[in-house]
Amino acid sequence: MTLEGEVREAADRILNADEVTVISHIDADGITSLSVLMQAITRAGVMATPVFLRQLEPLMMHRVPKDDSLKVFSDLGAGQQNLLEEHGLAEDEVVIVDHHVSQEVDTPYLQVNALPYGHTKFSAAGAAYLVARAIDADNRDLAKLAVIGNVGDMMAREDCGLIGPAREIAGDGIEYGNVTARRDLNLFGISTRPLHICLAYSDETPVRGVTGNPQGARRFLELHGIRTRTDSGRWRVWEDLDDSERQTITSALTEQVVADGGDVEKLTAELYLFPDEAPQTALRNAAEFSTLLNACGRWARPEIGAAVCADDRGVALREAEHMLTHHRATIKELMHYILKTGVEELGAVQYIHVGDRFPDTVVGIGAGMALSKLNQDKPVLVMCSLPEDPSLTKVSMRATDRMVGAGLDLQAALIEAAAPFGGAGGGHAIAAGAYIPREAEEEFLGLVDACIGRQRTRGQA
Ligand code: C5P
Ligand code: C5P
């Protein structure tokens, strides 16, 4: 089948169903894919019920109802098709809308998955949007949610932003009018962080006197004639600046980095903004919107994120913003902890065990952020314990595009290394996770290291 064929068949099955259950993951991509599907399905007049799962694993399968509804799995399912079989789900009861590496099983479940067609920079929300558009071409307003899912899952490349089908979807949003894209300074917090804080804390490219130094960043802005407060006295944010002000700062930072012999490649990026959202809020750009949704998942309230995606700008938004504040503080703390404690270097990987200091739902995010500040030649592995189940350890791994280009595959390594202990793992070549028995930690680490070592040797051959 072709990807278009998969999309069409998924849409037809949904349109012909009496009732649908959408089962999705709790992170930003899971929440946006569920929201895209729920909105498209209910707009088509079909009844739909949402179910969020932290992971599709044996202990969670009881949450997948045993009823006559069509089960649409989004952002999960591809890698756990054996569980769907064991749950007794027949081929015609299931649609999988996913972007994870697929598992081979006897039942030929219908999947909308762009990965086998070579699209590695494409999230589940992207796949969900293709289905939504096939259900009704008028669903183009939902492209915005797919952009959030893609950005949340780090699908935008530093050099050129979203690519392939993810870029075409962003194009739908731009045409519809609720998305804009522009090349800009590579900053996080352009809508909510005071200018000097935003410049000081966006550290992808270190700038002397500015990075990590809010006072220095303030002086830098003043030196270039940029006001840091509005007439009414509130802090200005990056999105308040006009083109010429942004250009002034970008040029000045570029000059500074070049003068210090630094690399300006990551100083700019493509940013995605939402003109239909209120200015100076976390909903105004894709990076902050997706962080807000991740926060909802992390605090075990993904349904609040889904309500915000479905345009609830009342209580749900206030609760989500509250969770976002906590989430940002936790991630910051985790980053500090990893960098201060330091990682242990094995032959092919670098790892750290954070114990029960941080929830398992954030260690992967922390690992990804820490990696840019660690050894760039080895993937990072972070372990944490699960307070609710002390017999289990959660493992998260992150790599870089360059490592994956050289043949590294974290998903394959974790599946192989977890197998002898009955552990469950999955994900992508660049980001993967697993649960293993606690007593197997050391042996498991050895197996991961050996496996990554072999992948590296093969890559060099
Ligand atoms: O696929 P799963 O959606 O749940 O993965 C989420 C995590 O994987 C995100 O934190 C993201 O950072 C990472 N990821 C990535 N690059 C990919 C796919 C996922 O960094 N191509
Ligand atoms: O949890 P973390 O963010 O590290 O997950 C990275 C990727 O690995 C995600 O795509 C997640 O869905 C996947 N994963 C998995 N099985 C697990 C843990 C994570 O497929 N047991």
C-alpha cells in the first residue's frame, strides 16, 4: 500500500464506524494527535471517546475497552502490536496512526505510518492530520495542532525547520491563516520570557557576556538601543519586537559569536507562530505550546492539554499554565542535576542514574536537553526508579542526527538489551526508552554499551 492508501482507508474505516475510541500517548505529540483525531471524528458526526496512556504496556491494556468501538491508536501501537493481538483485537477493529518503528505480527493491522516510506522527521500528529484531512478537506484548521506535535517531538531540523510531509502540513496551516513560519533567532520563550531572560537562557549557541547572564543580556539590549520594557512598564518579549529590532539583535549576536570564533549555524532556526492566539502567552508559538502540553502529560492531566487543543481558553488553560510553571522548574532542576553530577562514560555510551529524584515522564526530555552539553560522540542514557513500582527502572536514551547518520539506532539497541530480562522498549533511532527490572541495571548497561559499540563499528565499516 502507499501512505495515501493507508490514510484513505483509515479515514473510511472511521467514517463507517458507529463509535470510535482514540487511545493516545500523554506527551505533546500524543495529545495533539488525539485532539486532531477527536475533532475530525466528532465533526464527522461519529461518536468518539478519548483514552490517554503513559505507555502501551501489558499493565495498561485494561484501559483499552473490550467493546464494539473502532480502536484508533495514535502515537503508540506500532511497536506494541503483539499486545493488541494478545488483547484479542481483530484486524478490522484497529487503526494505528503512529510514527514509531513497527513490530511484525501475524495480524495485518492497518497503519498510517510514514516511517517505512523514509519520513523520519514526521510525528504522529502529522499522521493524524493526514487522516483528518482525508475525513474532510475542511479540517485544515487542525494543521496547527500537527505543527505543535511535530515541533514537540523535535522533528524540526536546525538548518531548515520542518521537512517533507510535515512542511506541507505547516503550509496548510499558513494557507488557512492560523500558522506563520519565519527564520528567526533560535530562542525558547519568545512569547512569555522577558527579553533579557529569553536571550540569557537560550544557550544553543553560547554568546560571551549574554548566555547565562541576564544582567549582561540586558546591557547588550540597551547597548543596541532595544527597550526592555513597554510604555506601561511590563517586560517586553521577543515577539513584541519589530523586524528591524530583531534584525539588529540577530546581527549583533552573530558578529559577537563570529568575533569569538564560534559557530553561528545554530544561532537561527525556523520558528512557528500562531497569529490566532493571544500575544505574550505560551499558546502563541509551537515550542511553548508543546511544552505546555508536555507539562499536562507530566502532571498526569493530559485531558487538560486536549481541552486547550480544543480551544478551551478558560479553566483548562489556567490549569495548564500552572502545570507549565512547575514543569519548567523540574526540567531546569533535572538539567542542573545531570550536568552537576556528571555522567559516567562507558566505551560507547554515557549514562547517569537519577534515582527517584525526578519523574520518569521527564527524564527523556532532560536527557535530550543535556546531550547538547555532553560528549557529542556518545548517546546519553538516563535511568530513574519508579516510586510506584520499585522493582522497575525506566531508561531513556537520546542521540544526535549525526550519530544516527553514522548508523546508530537506539530503538534497536534498547529492544535487544532489554529482551533477556523481559523488558519492554521502543521508540526511534534517535530517541528511545525502556522499562527493565531494577536488579538487571548493570548487566543491561553492559549490553546496551556493547550493542551501540557494534553499531558504531558497522557504521565505520
Ligand atoms: O515518540 P515519542 O513521541 O513519544 O518521543 C518523544 C521524544 O522523543 C521527544 O522527547 C523527542 O525529544 C524525542 N524524539 C526526537 N527525535 C525524533 C523522535 C523523537 O528527539 N525523531
Ligand atoms: O520516555 P522517553 O521520552 O525516553 O521515550 C522515548 C521514546 O521511546 C518515545 O517514543 C516512547 O514512546 C518510546 N518508549 C517505548 N517504550 C518504552 C519507553 C519509551 O516505546 N518502554
